[in-house]
Amino acid sequence: MISRYTLFIAVLFIGIVALQYDFWWSKTGFFATHELNGQVSVKQQKNNELLARNMHWYAEIVSLRQNDSVLEGMARANLGFIKNGEVFYQIVTPQDKKVALQEDSQ
């Protein structure tokens, strides 16, 4: 016959195993928490990259608003703008002439 002491030990062991299962494998257990911490660190890194990009764009916007020469320089470089009274010279090299002639003949 099973003694009370053995029954107590068996119930205690089953209780500890149940608590361990909950600690390690439940939705809020160790492994789930570890995975969520990894996801959080990935999201934080992505947020830091986006924050740096946003700060770069914000600094560029502020410089464009405060300084017209920056805006003028960007328009000249990117869009080919020319001031009134300036003369635009385009230099064509022999290689460029060959390419232009080939494009016209096609």
C-alpha cells in the first residue's frame, strides 16, 4: 500500500513538473520571451535606422528653408538651371558625336 509520504512526494513532483512546463513552454514562458526579445531588438535597430534617415532629411529641409544658395545649387546640379545673364556652353566630344549619329540613324 502507498504511504501518505509517497503520495505527498508524487503530488509535489507532478506540481513541480506542471510549473516547469508553464515556465518553459507557455505563451509567456522562457522560450517565447526570448523570441520576443529578439524581435524587439530587430525592431529597435530598424527604428534607429529610420530615425537617422529622418534626421538627415530634416536637416536637409532646414538648410533648404534657411539658405537660398543651397536650393539654387541643388537646382543647378540636379535640374541644369541657369541664371539670367549666364551663357550655357555644352562641349561635345568626338565620342559623343559618334553615339549621337548612331542614335539618329536608327
